[in-house]
Amino acid sequence: MGSKSVIIAKDLTLAYKPNVPIIRESSFRIRSGEFVFITGPSGSGKSTLLKSFYGELRPQSGALQIGGVMMEQIKPAKLAFLRKYLGIIFQDYKLIKEWTVKKNVMLPLLIAGYSKDVCEAQTARLLKHVRLQGKEDYYPLELSGGEQQRVAMARALAHNPVIILADEPTGNLDEYSSRVIWGLLEGANEQLRTTVVVVTHSIPPNLEVPYKHFYIEEGKIYEIS
Amino acid sequence: MKSLKNHISLIIPLFAILFAVEFYLIIDRLIADYEVRLSSDYSIVVVSKKPLTLEELKVVDPGIQSMKEIDSTLIINRLKENSISVNYEELKEYLPHFYRVYLETLPSSQQLEELREKLSKVDGIERVETFRKTHRKIYHFLLFVKNISKLFLFIIFVTSVMLVFKQIEVWNLEHQERMYIMALFGAPLWMRNAILVKLSIIDTTVSTILVYITYSYLISSGSIVKLLGIEDLSIDPAQIAGDMLWLFGIGLFISMVNIIIVSSRQYRIATV
């Protein structure tokens, strides 16, 4: 694997309270285009680790580099800039309830400053891709959980992010919706070479892409081949 | 319904602020008009051994607007009325010159005292009568009214700004999730707060229009001048219309400052 590292952690310690580390002095590297799973028991710090990747939690010590940006002392403006290159998916979807499906998907494009025509075209293409054409003008609460997660997926893909970060993306979904979401994540990784980092309890058995697996236990991160 | 309640919660304090500001502006203008009237009615009397010219007095104080000599016959007539037995023709020859001196503006008590001292030093002037007691009463009353309106403005302003702040904080909490999600995708602060700015612009516009309607009614019905007991003074409705732009600016400025303060405290987690 000669490709560039997009996430580098060195002796990374993460904590919400001083001297109560969730992740302790862990080092790892994620390369561009990799599909990565982070697993571990409940409360082991999987979501905490993901939060540090999108800048919601600063490292207490050690170094964390995301796309070449040092996260230890990152300023809000730089963080906003970095987030334009990330696509984030949550277990609870985090869709804006007052906005239509179309506007939710458009959000990253609007932030990136694309013209209205580009936003419209890209949104239509993505909604077709996630099999939600015809539901553009629905509001999130009018959709099922699986559909909402597909909207979130379309939003995460809208601006062709460098890294997709997914926190339990299928945690609340039925089998069919889960298969669709995994298919979309695999597609983004295979076709667009997007780096995908997924926090989950269990890795789907029938995944077709090669992946890297990190396991968190008692604050330490282990790479499992 | 909830949305309407939210709008009203901001419109009421904004209306109070703008109403108080406009009230202050009206009072300030009325006082200025009143001062002009008072200064045209008010004069000081100067007694001089030799004739004086306006130019001479203007050198002493440029605030002197005009002067008028008091006819000595008037003084003699007054003596006659009191049946004082003197040779009035002879007396006329010896009487000094009396002048009524008018000022451009109504001076403060201190300015008046300074003017009196300066005039007393002018060659020939024997006496300067400023009617200090009457002046002081009028001047202090004006000062009192001015300060009361300032105090009124200050109290309403502080209370209302606090209410505006609270309402914007409520909006902020209501839209917190949306702003958080936007922050997660890298939206800049202005974009995240666009909804608050939009709501503030709407409510400031509504408040300004309401203030305009209220004052237009109060002025056309003559309620303000009646209330203040100054029926001989008038308020120009065109000036009220002109003030609305200022009021809109003030309302918007207060809202924006509050949005900046509220948003600077928000999403520390989302933005580290």
C-alpha cells in the first residue's frame, strides 16, 4: 500500500475529563482509499474516536492528523474548512427536520458555494442513486428510518468527500435498508476511492470490499488483520 | 402559533426600544424649539451711561443676537404713575441708557453669570440685570425634562435589550440542532446564523412600522402635545418618517449585536 495516509494518530489520548482517558496513547494510520471498521464493546470509545476525526473532541495528548491538518490546536475556521472534505453519517441520521429531503442533501453543496443549477443536478443524481427519486419534497419525519438514513447517505456523498465517517450507520435499520447503506458505502469506496471509516458493533458478513479492522479495548486500539 | 408567539416575543421589546428612542427624539426636538422660543422671549437689561452699539456687545459675547433701547419715557411714565414729584424733563436729561439685550440661545446659569460679568466690565455699563431667578427656574425645568426623557430612554433601553437577548437565545436553542448539523458540514458562522438574522430583520421591520403607525396616530390626534401641555408647539410628521430609517438601523444593530453575543457562546463542542 503506497498510498498517502489521510488519518495519522500518534500516541493519541482522548478524554472528556482530565485524567479519565477514553482512548490511551494509541497510534495508527489510515491510508487514502481504505475501508476501515472500528469495533469494540459498548463504551469502549469507538464514537469518541470518530468525534476526534471530525473535530468535535480535541486530543488531550499525542498527535492526530486528518487530511494533513493537525487537530490538537485547530481553529474554528480551519475546522470548518476541513469539514467540507468530510462526509459524516450518524446512527440517528441528523437530518434537519424543517428542511425537505432535497434541501438536506444540498446542504454540503450550498456550504461549498456551488451554483443553484449544480446543486439541483447533483441532488437529483444522488437521490436517484439512493433510490429516493420522487421524495425530494418530503420532510425527514415523513420518511422511514431506512429512507432517512439514505438521505443522510446522499448528503454525505453530495460534495464528493475525501473521507466518509460513519457512526453506527445501520444501527437503527432493518436488513433491507442496512444492505442498501452498505452497498452505497462500498460503492463510494470502490468507484470514487473515498476513504470510509465506519464505527460499528459488527462487521457485515457479506462485504465485498477489502477492509482494515481496528478493535478498541480498554482504551487501546489494536489493528486486526 | 408557536412561531407567532416567538415573533411577538421579539417585536414587543424591539417596539419598546424604538418607541422610547423616538419619544426621546421628539422630546429633544420639542425642547430645542421651546428653547428657541424662550430665548426670543428672554432678554437681559443693561444700563449704560453712554450709548451702546450691537457691534460693541458682540465683541464681548458673540452669542448676543440683538439689542433694543428702552425708551426713557416709559421709565418716566412709571415714576409719574407712582406720583413721585420730580422735574421729569430735567430727569430725562440725566437718565442713563437702558437696553434690552437678546441672546441667540437660552444660556445655562453659569453662562449667564459669565455674560453678566463680561458685560459689567464694558466701559460705560453700570448695571446688568439678568433676572437670574426666573431664568434659573426655566432653565432647571428644561434640564429636568431633558434628563427625565434620557432616564426613561435608558431604563426602557436596558430592559428591552435584555428581553431581545433572551428571545434570541430562545431562537438559538430552537435552531440549535440545525446549526449544529450545519457546523458538522463546515458551514461558516454567518450561514449557521442566517435564520436568526432573517428573523431579526423581519421583526425589526414589523416593530419599526408599528412605531411609525403609533406615532403617526398620536401626532395626528394631537395626543402628544396635549399630554405634554405644549399645544402651541407642533411636531412635523415628516420628521417622524425620516426617523424610521434610523430606528430600523438601531433595531437591527441591537439584534445583530445580540446574535453575535449569543452565537459566540454556541457550539463550542461542534467547533472545538
